[in-house]
Amino acid sequence: MPRPALHDEPPVRLTNPVSGVLPGRYSPGMDHDVLGQTFALLAAFTWAMALVLFKRSGEYVSPLPLNLFKSSVALVLLFATLLAMGDGLDTLRAYPQEDLILLMFSGLVGIALADTLFFKALNLIGVGLISIVDCIYSPLVILFSFILLSEELNAYHYTGAALILIGILFSSRHAPPANRTRAQIALGMFMTAVAIAMMAFGIVIAKPVLDVNEFPLIWAATLRIFSGTVVLMVLAVVSSQRKEYWAVFRPSGAWKFTVSASILGNYLAMIFWIAGFKYTKASVAGVLNQTSVIFAMVLATVVLKEEFTRRKLISIVLALGGVLIITPKGQELVERLVKLAI
């Protein structure tokens, strides 16, 4: 496999579908475009399945131990992938230490903190409402990109963000899950929003490393998960409930949910996501990735027996409509419809 070039040389394009090809810099043919869209849909479906399994895992394991467990499983699998690809530590020597530190800080925020908060919220409000609040991810990425990367916003971005927020507010009036008060629902939705904001921030601050310096994506994911896992392990060591932390690593009946969710959500979904962006346009892959909301709502209804109401359906339509308008393809569609109407 080609190695990344040193910074004083022209960068070498990586060609492995799960290594380091950057989204938005690849011009696929028709066959590759279909393949990329298939991978993007697989990423959405895989994450939706993982979300349902994480909800079941929360019935047996508390958020912090669950986060430590799934991060550890993903880290082992990522190391195995790097070993199979022949990507050793020599790869990292081509990049400045600042890149490595930034990626690890990104993991601390987006994994150690955000995922733990996310799992707490998941236990409170369930998959259905989590999936709707998750739609604020796109406008938050745009907001942080505007603030930190000086990317410009337009009327479509504001309109899309407004639709997503309306969908979330509309869903908040939904009847609470069993044994949950409206106050708990509000708290769970707030915690979800904060967790997603941390995830969005963590990704945006890492974007210059991935785009400008063409950092290999598998190594980027490994460093992020590594730093998050180390922080969680430190918390486990110093915690008075350390026995609970380490108990999750003992084989038990909960493993049928925790192991499956970790593999699906923290390993396979990531690889499918990267392959989707490699083979098709970024805007198309992003829209297809967001269909995880639909998959998660359906799976939560079928597997977890969560109620699927008209209010949830309207919320999903509003939120996905907002996501679509934010993308270039969505904006192009709106412009065509306006021209037809005129």
C-alpha cells in the first residue's frame, strides 16, 4: 500500500477504500457511484442497528462502562485492520506531532465525553427521540465550520437548520416513554444535543488534518478512539465504582448486545461510511447516511416496541427535509422546483 508523502514532497494519493481517500476529491464513474451509494446506505443501516443494540445494552450496562467497552472493542479491531493493511507506526512519522495531538484531543471530546453523555440520554429517551435530535448534527457541523474554518453559510443552510430545529421541538411534545416524565424527556433531549455538539466540534477541529495533510482515515480513527479509551480507562482506575467498569469485560449474557453493537457501530459503520465517501459524491453520501434516522425509527418500533406516532413521522419528515436542503443536491432540487413553479 502506498505510504503518505513527507510534507516537503507532493502528497501521494492513497487508494485503499478504507485507508485515507478524502471525500469530495474523487470523480467516480457510474458503477463506482452506485457502489458508493450502496456503502453509504449500509453505513446508515449499520449504525441504526447498532443504536438499537446500544439501547438494549443500556439495560445491562451503565453508560461509562459501556463506552469503555465499545471503544476497546473498536480499538482492537482497528489495530487488527492496520496490521492487515501493513500500516505500522512508520506511517505516523510522516506527519507533525501537532496533527497527532489534535486528532487525540478530537477523540477525547467526541468519544470519551460525547459518547458517554449520548448513552445516558439513550437510556432516558430511547432510540426514537434520539434519532430525531440526531438531525441537529448537520447544522452544527456547518456552524462550527463557519466559526472555526471560515466556511460561508447561505439562506439554504439557515432554512435547513430551522426545519431541523422545528422537527426536534415538535417531537419533544410526544408522549414520554414508559416510566419517563416530560422533565426527563427534556433532559434527555438536551443531553443528546450537547453530545452531538461535542461530536460535531470534534470532527470539525480534525478536518484540517484530514483535508490539508491527507492524514490516513484508519489511523485518524484509531488515534481518536485510542485517546478516548485511555481517558475512560483512567476514569475506571480512579473511580470508586471501578469493579463495575471492569465487570463489563467478563463474558455475560449482555455481550450478545454489547459486542454486536460495538462491532456494528464503532467499526463496520465507520468503514462503510469511508467507502461511501470514496466512491460517490460527498453530498449524496451525506444524505444517504442521514437515512439512519428512518432505519433507527423503524427498528426501534419493530425490535424495541417503541410507539411510532404521527408526530414522530412529521418530525422525521421535517428533520430530513432540513438535512436535504443543506446539501448541494437539495439546493439544486429546490431551485429546479422554483423554476418549474414560475
